[in-house]
Amino acid sequence: MKIWCFPCLCFGEKEEDHVVNTTSNSQYFQSSSKRKEQMRGFGLERERGEMGNDDSELFWATLPDGRGGDEEEGTGLQLSDDQSEDFLSLVEDAEPRLTATGASGSQGLKVDVNLNLGLGAGPSTSSSATGREPRCLDTQNKRPKVHSLSLDWMTSFEHDSHYAAPSNETVGDESFQDVGVSGNIYRSNNDTVKMDDTELRMDLTDDLLHMVFSFLDHIDLCRAARVCKQWKDASSHEDFWRYLNFENRMISVQQFEDMCRRYPNTTGVNVYGTPALHPLAMKAVCSLRKLQVLTLGKGQLAETFFQALPDCHLLMNLNINDAMLGSGIQEIPIHHDGLRELQIVKCRVLRISIRCPLLEILSLKRSSMPHAVLNCPLLQSLDIASCHKLSDAAIRSAATSCPRLQSLDLSNCSCVSDETIREIATACVNLHVLDASYCPNISLESVRLTMLTVLKLHSCEGITSASMIAIASCYMLEVLELDNCGLLTSVSLDLERLKNIRLVHCRKFVDLNLRSWVLSAVTVSNCPSLQRISIASNALKKLVLQKQESLTTLSLQCHSLQELDLTECESLTNAICEVLSSHGGCPALRSLVLDSCESLTAVSLSSKTLVSLSLGGCRAITSLELNCPYLEHVSLDGCDHLERASFSPVGLRSLNLGICPKLNVLYVEAPQMVSLELKGCGVLSEAIIYCPRLTSLDASFCSQLKDECLSATTSLCPLIESLVLMSCPSVGPDGLSSLRSLPNLTYLDLSYTFLVNLQQVFDSCLYLKVLKLQACKYLSDTSLEPLYKDGALPALYELDLSYGTLCQSAIEELLAGCMNLTHVSLNGCINMHDLDWGFHRHKQSEMITVYENYEDQPIRLLENLNCVGCPNIKKVIVPPVASNCNSLEILKLNCPRLTSLFLQSCNVDEEVLVAAIVQCNVLETLDVRFCPKISPTSMVALRSACPSLKRIFSSFLTA
């Protein structure tokens, strides 16, 4: 962190506010070497680096001591007349840079920057409040006049600051923050500047600095101390140095002694990882009489340290980590009358004796000691985890000597026996927490731990079903963890206070029976032999039982259960549906996941609360019945053997059954459904769909769907707007006549059907906008005459006749007569030879096109014409059209709305194409790939002919 102090400059003869007016915008700017010299005179020389690589120098060489060092008492600076003129000339030289930042050249530089960040509206009084004498404010060193900036500065900032300078300017090899200028500067007629009573100063109150500096660490405080005298005084306040953290730092004994002398009221010290651990620890306990917290480690502590420890009377917390205590051959005594917490972690010692009458927390974790003697009558928490050298007798002696013990961690103490646990339970009647994980010799068969609330038995090979008798006697038990208990086969507990239980990787575990009305968390995972689960609880809200391959029976009495995940429980049968319905044991269930439960064949659920259901991968399901009025999400991915489905009623808004190819009977009652997709249900022959809000129905490839089913659906779903009947060959005239029940129908797809005429469509779908008739090869040449002769379907704007068999004249008459069409697709129409659409021609054999005056013709709205795959077309003359034809040689366009033109593999010349696109004023995309007569040099001519072009795709380049 780098902190810069940029003061407020005031020039003038009076302590009054003035507006700076100059003939041009200005900014202080000069060369690197000259600027360094002047900034030293201003007392603002930039920090020289990162304070060196040596941490001791970095942290302490420049540490503020509150005495001011060799700094001068004053912070003001007076400029001579020559310096004033030099300064002004530099301001004038910076005018172009200021102009770029948005300052007005006509108005000149107007600066009134307020740097008074005091918390009150009046002048700062912090100097007198802290007992320091105020700086001399004589006539040669006046205090600058500044505006007070209160906490509501946002509302008055616009009035206090007329101009903000750029944030950073780089000059040479140095970077300085631009300096705000406030005060009175004026230029006389002979371009001279008069300045006096000049002072350079940042007006920040000590209280505000104290608050800001409270967020800095010690490194940043030292850097801040190098800014100015005021910051040095503020950063040295003892409030910031209550806790001295030298962890992993290269600090010498002398430097530490200086710190202890400077801040005698320090309450916390951390010298972990320092090179001189023992001397620093001795200095801390001997010099800091108010020391309360001491952290040591990564070194050796001699016996003298522990002998001096009792003299540090206020010490409450001692933490020693990864250290050697003593010489390794003698007993280490730790005697202290006020110590509350003692951490001796991963330490090497032969024997340790602890006598601390007020000690409450003790940790000897991972320490290699064969003997430990405790005399701590108030000890409440003891952690001797992974103390492999402690014998069973030593553990028993240490724990039983602490009658008030409440928490005991014996994990990874492989020698602990049931006898030791039994004696500890007898001596420590208040024991609430016991961690005996990885203790292979304990079984708890004859142990009674009546006050226990937390019991952890991870990887205890001696724990079996017989151990549950002892655990069942722990009537206060709240947390039980039995992970990796390989010999455990069954757990049956009726504990009224049990809240949390874990059973993970219990390879022989078969039966789980839990009864606790406050049980809120059950974790069962990777128990491959588990077959039966019975849980009764009023607090359990979420249950995850994934990958229990052998689970066949699940009994739940969980009135608050909302989420249940039974993914890959492959042995579950259809009986699970009774448990999960509202009349079962889960009346509040909202989310149910039965993915990959491959033994399910018929799912029938009735629930008034179920919102989400997932049956993905249940390939054996053939029947599905859902009576779930609030069901909003259902997943049937992979249910490819489903034959009968009933959704009555459900709250679904959309449903996709196209992934169920064997579905033949369907009943849907969904008042909120708006979209139904049956695409691919090729054997669906019976469907009753009652969805009064349905707007979109896709029945593509429902080859068995008959007119009766379509008529019933249209009468029950009157709001349908989009209807797709692609490849529904069983739909005939009667079904199409029923479409008159759909007044909002605007999209109709009858592609790949065997329709002969479309009169029923013209009579029933009066507001149709999109009609798709792809591959309707049985339509007669006169089937579309009502469109261009009788004005049928006046709202139609998109027509797809691709891959049809209509003759050339029928298509030309259609294009000439239907003025409202904007999108026409004629892809693959093999009967088309030449497309000449200037006006309706009576002589089809004529090859010369005569155009009427376009002003006399009705306005055509065509925007897109697709003729892909029409190999016989050689000539296209269409006033508002785009084409893409294999043998196209002649192209004439007058398309003011055309935006995209695709001419792949067309045989048009450059001159023909240029002439065709001249009138296309909004054309943006042109595709001429594989056009043999278009060369790279044609790109310039094409862009010149049509300036609106943005993209040209060719076989040579993409421009």
C-alpha cells in the first residue's frame, strides 16, 4: 500500500476564499529531476521503494516514535518571486493537458477544492485536545483558509469544487498525483505573479486520521508515517500497537526491545517463526507487564522461559506450535496462576507438568510426549489428539485429574481402551463432547455416558451393533458420527434429543431405525448393503439417500420433509409411492428426485404440496399417474418405455413428452399450461388435453393422431395460437374444419401431410399469419388460388412451399397476387424454371420482361425469398426479392427492405450483380461463395454499388 499526501496550496495576502482565474487552463508540470528537488522542498518526496528486503529495516527503521525525529516543526513553505514565476510558467505549459480533461478554455481555470475533511463544521481542535501546542500562525506562516466539509459533502460538493484535475500524471521515471490548488492567484498586466503567506499543508483532523489508520496493518502504518509529521504522530498511537505481530519476520532482539520500551502497554505478541525465538520470548514476558496473549513457535524454548513465565501475571493465553521445549531430556514445568488457555501443538518434549489452577482450555495435539501430569482443577476442554506416545494409563491419569472436563478429544490415540473411557465417564460427570475417532480398541459395550451430547466414532473397528446399547443410554445425545465403522450392521436409536447422525462408508450396514422428533440432519452415503430405513422426525426438512443400490424399504414419518433425493436407489419398488403421497408420511414434500430408480414400473403420486418431480433415467416405467395440482416441474428424460400417462390435475406451464416414443394414451388436465410438445409420439392414438390456457401445441410425427382427437383438443383449448401437425397423415378435412374453434390461431404447420386442397384452412383460419406446407406433394395446382384470387388469409405474411410439386404458373401467380407476403420459401421446387415476377404474365413463354411503372403497382412487402435447391432456375427477375439458385445467370432486384442476399453457386456476372444490388439501400449481408464469375477484385465494385454492405462472404475472403 502506498499513501501519498497531497496538500492544499493557498496563495494570497488574506485568509479569504478566492477563485483562481487565469487566461488558460493550467496544471503543475515539470521535468523529473527538477520536480524531485522542488518536492523535497515541499516536504513531499515520494517513498523511495518498498523499505528494503530486510524485514527488520522494513518494519522498524522508520517506525514513528511520536517525537518528530529530525523533521522540522513547520510544514509551510514560502516561494520567492523567481520561484513564483517559474511555477506560473509551468502552469501555463500544462494547458493542453487540462483542456483534454474537460475544463473550459473560455472560462479559464477555476479551482476551489476543499480538503478540510473534518467531522464537524468548525475548525479542527484536535491539536489542543491531544495536548500538543498548535503550530505558529504568524504573518510569515499563516494557516490556510479552507471550507469545512461536513458529512453531507455529497450535496455540497458541486459548489465546493469547480474543477477536478487528472488523477495521475507521469513525468520521467516518477509518477505524482496531481495537486489541487486553492487560494488566490492573479496575474498582473506585465504577466507577474504576487504570492505571499504561502503554506503547504493537509488539514486532516487527528480524530479522522485515527479512524482511517485503524484499518491499516503495521507495515502500512510505517509507510504512512513517512508522509508527513502529522501522519507520523497519528500512526504511532498506542491503540494501533496493542498487538505486535512479528510472525515469520526477521526481527532482532534489539528491535524487539525497542518496541517493548516504546509500547509498554502491549497486550498481545506473536513471534512465531522468528530466528531468535527464546530471547524474544524472554523479553516479552519480562518487559511487557500487561501481556495477555503470547504466540511462539518454530524454534527452541529453553527451560528458563517456563521458569520466568509465572512473573507475567496477566498472561491468559499461551500458544506454542512446532517447537522443542527444553533440551528434550528433562521435565518441563508450566506453572501459572492466571493462564486460561494453553496450546502446545506439535511440540517435542520428554515430560510435561502443567499446574494452572485457572486453566480452562488445554491442547497437546500432535505433541510427542510419553508423560503428562495435569493439575488443572477448572479445565473444561482437553485435546490430546494424535499424541501417539501417551500410554493408556497416562491418558487415563491426565483426564481423570480434571473433574470439570466437558470436552475431550482422544482421536488417533490408538492405545485407548474401554476401561479408560469408563473411568473418565465416572470421574468427569459433566463430559459433553467425546471424540474417540480412530481408536480401534474401544467398543463402548460396558460404558455409560449419560451426559454426552456429541459423540464421534470415525473408523472405530470395535464399534458394532452391540455398541448401540451404550449409545442408546446417552439420552442427552445430539450429534452422532459413525463414519467408516466397518463392522456396524444396524443402528436402532430412540433418542428424543438427537439432531444429527452420519453413516458414511459403512460397508456392512443393513438396517437404520431412527426416532427423534428433533432430528434435522441425516447423512447416509456409500453403504452398499443398506436395505431398510425407517425415520421418524418432525424437524427433518431435507433427506439425501443417493446411490443406495440395495435399499428396498423406506419408511418415513417426517411431517416437515420438503426435499427427498433417492437418485440411483435401484432396488426401490412401486411401494415407495404410497410413502411419498400426501396420505403417507411426507405431507409437506415439495421436491422429489427418483432418477435412475430402474426398478420402478408404475408411478402413482397424489400430493397437494409437490412442486418438482424428476424421473430421469427410469427406463422401466410404463405407467405414470400424477395428481399434483401444484406440480410445476417434471423431468421424464430417458423414460422411453412410458405407454400411459395421466397428468390430472397438475400446475405445469409446459410439458415435453416427445422423449416418450411409446406413449399411446395421454390425459392432461393443466389449468396453467401454455405449451405442450408431443413431437415424436408416433403411436399416440388417444389423447384428451384439457388446458384452457394452452397457446402452443406441437404434435409433429404423431402419425396415429386422428380427426376426433384433434377436434376434442381444439374445443377444450380455444386459446391455441401455434399448431404444428407436421407428418400427421391421419388428419383430414374434418380435423381441419375444427380449427374454426381457434380464433387466435396464427401459426399452422401442415408439412408432410397428404392434403389435396386447403379450403378448410381458408375457411377456418381467418387470422392465420404463417402457413407451412413443405413436401405437401398431393396439393393440386389450383389449391392456392383462394390466396391470390379471392383474398383468403389476408393476414398471411409467411408461406413455405418448399419441396412441393406446384407448377411454374401457379407459383408465379401466387407471388404476383399476394402483395402482403414478406417471407416465401420455394426451396427444392423442381418444377420451377424461370422466375419472372414483374407483374402477372399471360404469356409464360416470353423471356423478355416488361415492367410497368412501379409507382402504379401496389407496394410489395416481400423481405425474404428462398429458392435453395431449385436446379432448373436460370433467370430470376423479381423487384423485391432475394434468391439463391444453382444456375442463376440473370438477377434483377428492386428491394428497398432487403437486408440479406445469399447467392451461393450462382452463375451471375459481376456487372449483373452490381446492377441488381444498386437499389437495395439497406442490404447488409451478401453471400457469393462458390460463384465462379465473382473474383476478389469484384469486392470493391460491390461495396461501391451498395454502401450499406457490412459483410461479404466469398470463396476468397470474408469482408
